[in-house]
Amino acid sequence: MTRTRVKICGLTRPQDVAAAVAAGADAIGLVFYPPSPRAVTLALARELCGLLPPFVSAVGLFVDESAAQIRRILEQVPLDLVQFHGEEPPALCESVGRRWLKAIRMRPGVDLPALAEHYRGAAGLLLDAYDPALPGGTGSAFDWGRIPPGLASRIVLAGGLDPTNVAGAIARVRPYAVDVSGGVEAARGQKDPAKIYAFMQGVRDGDSARNSF
């Protein structure tokens, strides 16, 4: 049976990490983008990573940051993967020396197969909604029909997911993983344990649907 992996992103408090782990999340996301209301300091990031049990990954999210600064952060925070959420070229992504994800904002006219080839060194492609004013965390969904079925196994689906729609998203897209932030929050940067549990139940429901075909 196929199991969709789950990343809970934008965590800023120890109790939210505990809730994500208890609910069965596979990864947490820490935002290293100062303008974001979900941004973390190095000290807080180290504290949150220290709460993770074995086999739960820590992913660091960066937006058009320099490779040198990312490497400095990697020396101080035990991140398992780096998520590039800006306009970073493949060479920069490769240069930090860590497995990485490339976020693709699904603006009109995006050629996803071409970008998948362009970023072929990525561990996966995270697809998010496009907002000209925000690099991520928009809370909006995009048309999932734009995702070619042949790419589904490389896709981390994001953008407007919440407990009410994640099951349908999984059944339709069949991604490798899903990523949620605002959809499980009580307020910006503050997760709601009940919403996290409901989201995880939605993932299980979606997996049941995709495995029934």
C-alpha cells in the first residue's frame, strides 16, 4: 500500500513540534526567511530540531539566500534537507552539499516537465500556489490538473491544503508527499493540534482512496 508522506511547515514552538510528531508527521519545516511571520532564529531552530525523534526529518526553507549563508546555518542547525523557495538556479542548490527540494510556484504558463528536468538533481519538487507578493504560505490552492501524472512520484504537493481537502488532493494527484502550514494553524506561526490530527486523518483517507483503485 502506498503511504503519502507529510511535512508540517512553519513550526515556531516546541508544543507544535510535539503535536506534529505525535500525529505522525514525517517531517517538519523551519523557515529561515526573516520577512515571514513563521521565521525562526538559529537558537530556536536548534531547540526545535533537538525535539525530533529518529526518522522525523527537519527541513530548512530558504528564499533566495546565498549559498554561503545557507552553509553557515547548516553548520549550526542539524537540518536533513534544504528547501529552496525562491528563484535559485540548480548550481546554487547543488552547492550547499545537502539533499534539497525545489519549490515551484505554479504561475500561469509554467512548464513543469521542463522545470523537472532543469532541477533534476532535486530530491523532489514542491508545488505551491503562485502569488506575486509572497514566495510561499499563500493559503491558496492551484489547479491540480496542471500536474502531469508522470511526475507525481517526485511531487510534494502544497498550496492551500487543509483537513477538508487533503484527501481529495491525494486521491487525484497521488503525490509522494503533502506539505501544510496555514491549513493547520490557529494563528500565523501557531499550530492547532486538533487541525494537525484532522489533517493526518485526511491523509489516511486519501491514501485509502488512492489504494482502492
